[in-house]
Amino acid sequence: MLKNDTHVGSPRSRVDGPAKVTGQATYAAEFTAPDLAHAYVVGSSIARGKITGIDATAAEAVPGVIKVFTHENRPGTAWFSYKYQDMVGPPGDPFRPLASDEVQFSDQPVALVVAESFDVARHAASLVRVSYEQHPHETDLSRARHDSYEPPKKRMGIAPPPKPRGDAVKAFGEAPVRVSGEYTIATEHHNPMEPHATTVIWDGGGKITVHDKTQGVQNSQAYVASVFGLSSDEVRVVSPYVGGGFGSGLRPQHQLFLAVMASLALERSVRLELTRQQMFSHVHRPETINVLSLGADHDGKLRSIQHQAVAATSHFEDHQEVVVNWSGLLYPAENVDLRYELAKLDTYSPGDMRAPGAPLGVFALESAMDELAIATGVDPVELRLRNYAERDENDDLPFSSKELRACYRQGAEKFGWSHRNPKPGSMREGRELIGWGMASGVWEANMMKTSARAVLGADGRLAISCATSDIGTGTYTILTQIAADALGLAMDDVTVELGDSSLPTSPVQGGSWTAASAGSAVMAACQTLRETLLKQAAKIDGSPLANAAIDDVAFSDGRIVMRTDAARSVQLADAVSAGGHDKIEAEESAGPGLIGMMMPKSHSSYTHAAVFVEVRIDEDLGVVRVTRVVNAVAAGRILNPKTARSQIIGGVVWGIGMAMHEETLTDHRLGRIMNHSLSEYHVPANADIHDIDVIFVEEHDDKTSPIGVKGLGEIGIVGTAAAIANAVHHATGKRIRSLPITIDKILAG
């Protein structure tokens, strides 16, 4: 018997790695064109009000300045709000740059300077004088929460809280053991390595090629065509490499609109790249306040779960995430009440950030579970096992697969959890207090309809193409592995093209669905190729594969081989040539399917994890070090352990940042962000990261996707912050319910 899976399941280095480390990979702000102009944004200095005047005289007088665009002279675009909607946007009226004299948030674009060089554009932008009529603003969620509301129109793809089960309030009041608390998470801003940028190449005749920092080239293409009244063949969006997205590139950001506007108006190529400070002028994770109450028996068995959350949004959109639903999913209880509301602030709309909603709600839930473990005297792992959910009680469905028990067991064993002294403050080494904490993690395992094309040439080389992006997750690599195994080729004989709106249709890259979706589409296209190749091979005079069925053969070493007799084979190149062409191709789609989408769901699909953390805290200075993390993950079939491990490590690092570092600080008197730079907005550095051990728990799932894959991009962050907070409590006895856990909170009280 011949083994088909040579590459899938094996650790493989990134096929795009050499291009990235040698500088050959080209990003949005690195594409160039003759006569390329450069643009620079002028941002508002107030949080809310009206523009009463703009004086661009001095800016326009600078040699090299081409034009200064404002709301007074910008070209006309689509009138109706729906024209500005994108594939993943929330309900509301999307922001329209330079649309009017109204200022809706601090650093809102109020002018765009276009010049012959970046330096000239930046200098001229500093000379633009804007006068305002200021209006009262509100940027403080602690005050705005009192006017919170349930969003009347739900965001597509975001499940609202399920209907209450039982009487959670009564059950809580009657429970022998009760814990309750308020848990807050600060606003966080995306800070990917590559800032948002757009280079628009003027192709002439009203056609443009747009190089955009995006996680969805076809989303950007549809947005540009709709807003500017262009046909899809007049706009091509290309983004082969993305220097980190984390959700910031899911929706078109304002630099795309402004760059395209300038290019079309001037009929020349234009580049607009946001500065690091300007990266704080748009998408971010919303500040969120959770109130969570658990009622349980003395043995820790849950009777009641109440989880209410209030999240910040803008005045013009109702951004929504799944925040509270996890509390009804992870642990069963007869009485559950989950509520999610929004509060409007004078800020830009929040956006999806790695595992949107889950790290917020799970931080509250898993902190409260740790408090319940202490109140009942039950070990935190044992408490979760006593409250283990065998089915999705939110939707009353079985799970497609769930190996969370194994995650607890294997993670605890690797970490050495059995040696933990449960008494807070009981473990120490020298002047450092040692704390061990743990938490559960959960994230959706989805699959979206995606198309892919496979083309096999007479030279035996295979080309795969799909419009999906690779934001650094290893998509190029795993698609290469899948295709190489499907046709029995070496990975070097496969090329993958991604990030081009002219390629087969794909949704945005987000939600951890790309591996399952694009991978299944590639497999389907290759399967069609296999069948075509066998038919052509069987037609060769004297073919050793005559009358062979597809299940009778294997594809190996560039040949089609009889499984029972390896001597009977045909070269792939000969099979291609037998069709009278120099190549054969197939394009196929994979996804839930229209029938499946209309029928009731038969199961719920999630990835799960158990996170174990050690912290060491200087008892005098309050400095916290996260010295060990073990993350045990169950995510179905692992296509590439090397890139998969990298994804989990990245999520854990971000979880450390969420727990200990990241906090967008706003001066609410001015409504302006104070730490809008990487020097003052803290993210983990190398010295902050120590041992991170990743375990992939074996899990078979034949329902989530045809290739048995669940997503990995998000699960690494979910639960990590909670595990750290629980470890801090174990070390110090202090329960800190507000992230990030800074030194002042450690030392207080």
C-alpha cells in the first residue's frame, strides 16, 4: 500500500519564509509606479464637533504639493449608506472620510495632502490649519454604560445571547455558594508589524490596481467598486503578503478610501501609508465591562450562571461580538441568563481583534470559576470537570467533537499541576511569590464557502490559486502541503498564489476558518484533477491503468500508481499530454452548501484548550513575570505542527500582553488617546516571554470540514489572560478583575 499523506501532518517550514526574510516579499506600501504621488492624512484635534474652517493656503504653497483634499472639495462618491457597507461590517452607517464638516472622533481624517514625495506631503500637512466648534463628548465607558442598550439589529455572523434558561436570579439567591464580580478589559489597539497602507496604481482608462493592507482582497474590491461607482473589472486588489492583521484588515479602513479617491481624481498613482500614531485613529478591541455571578452547590456543581456585558461602540455603528455566550456553552447549568449590550462613545467603531469577544467574556467567566474553586475548596481543574458540558446547551446540540477533558489531563500533567499548594501565597522562591493558575479556552470552528483552482502542467508542476490571504498564519504552506499530497508531488513542485481579487472567490481571512475552508477547496480541486488525470491515463495505448477506478490508485512521486501493484503506473506528465493539451485545470468550491445552510444545524463545532500558567512576582516591587505557560489544544487534524505551534504561541503572547501590558489610555477631558505610539502603548517584548509549551491533543472530527480541520489562529489567546490573573491571585491572594494587571494594582491595598 502507498501512503498518500507525506507532507500533511508533518512539520514543514514556511514556503514563503525565504521571501520574507530576504526582503523579496512585497507589501502594500512597497509597490511602486512611475509618477507615484504620496498622500498624508490630517487628523482632527477634537473628539466631537464641527469644522468651521480649513486654511490650506500655506500647504498648497509648498513646492511639490499637488492638491489638498477636504470635505469642501473632495470628489463625489456614492450617496446611500449601504454602498459603504462591507462583507463583515456591523449594522449602522459606515464612516465616510471627508464626507462633511462633522467630527465624530479624535484624529478623524479632515484633510488629505497629496504631494510628489512623502516628506513634502507630511510637511505640508503640518501647515493645514483647521478651526472647530467643539461639542460635548463622551469617551468614558464607565459613565456611558448607564445608557447602554441591546443592539436592535444584529450583526451578521455574530450569535446574540441565547434565551434565558430557568430562573437564574432565584437560583443564585438560593445557592449555598455564591460568587459575583465585575471584570473589565481595557481598550486595545491593533499594532501589526505592517501599518495600514494603500498603493493605488493608475492603469489608465479609469482602471486601477490597488495594493491594500487587507485580510480580504475581494472585500476591498467590492467596497471600492461600490463607493466609487466602478465595475469589478475596473478594480483589481492585490495583497500577496500581509504583515500581520489580527482583524485590523478585515474591513476597509479609511486609508483605502482616501488613496483611491485621490488616484481617481488626479488620474495618477497614489500611495497612502499611515504612521504608527495614525494607526490609533481607527479599529480597536472595545473596552468591555462584564458582571458575572455564579451560584453553586457545596461540591461546586453550578446551579446558576448570570453574565451581563456592556461593550463600547461608536455613535455611527453597532459593533457586536460574542462575549457572554461562552458562559452558557462551557459549563452546564439549569438556570442561565446571558445579556449583552452596547454603549455609544465618541470614538471610531471598534473592530474584530484576535478571537473577538471570547478573551473578554472568557476572562470574566474563568476568573469567576477560579473564585468558585476557592469558595468551595475544589481544585480548579476538578471544578471544571465536575461542570463539564457534554453538549452545547446554548443551541441544544451535540458537539462535532470535544476533547477538552484530554486537554485538562495532558496540560495538567505536563505543567506539574498536582504539585500545586492551593493556599494563596504559599509558594515562593527567595523574594518572589510563585502562583499557578489555569483556565479553559474555547473558540468557534467554522467553515466558509471558498473556491480554489488547480492547474497541472505537462512539466509536472502544480499551480494552486485562491483569493484568500495569508496574514502570517502559514496559509501558503498548508495549501502547498495539501496539494502536494493530493497529487503525489514534492512541495517544491507546487506553487500557491493568494491575495488577488481576480482569483477564485474567498471570504476574508478571519475567524480561524481559512485552513478548513481554503484547504477543503484546494482538496476538492485536486480531487477533480486526480479523476481527470486517471481518465486520460487510462486512454493511453496499452495503459497499465486501463479500467482502474480512482480508489484503486495512489498518486506518488509524480505518478499514478496501482495500489496493489506499484509496477503498474503512469507519469503525471504523460497523463496530461494524453489529453492533447499542455495543462489540465479544475476549479472547485467547498463549504457548508446551500442545502446545509438552510437546514437546521446538526452539531456545534468548537476548538478547545486548557491553559496552565506560572507567574513569579517580586513581593516588594510588584513586578510580575509569566515564567511558564502550557497550552493544551484540541483542534481536530493538525496540518502542520510547526506552523500550528507558531499560531498558538502567538496567541499566548498576545494573551500575556492582554493580561499584563496592553491598554489604550484616553484623556477623557479631551477625548484623545494619550499613548498612541509603540513607545508608550506597551506590548510584550522578548524579555517578557519565557517558556511556552504547546500540546496538540488528538481529536478526530469528520463534521466540521471535509479535511477534519478546526481553526488555530484564535484559540491561543482565549483563556490565557484569565489563567494569568488566576495565577496572580494564587501568588498574592489579591483578586484583580481589571486588565491589564499593572504594578499599581498588585501593590494596592
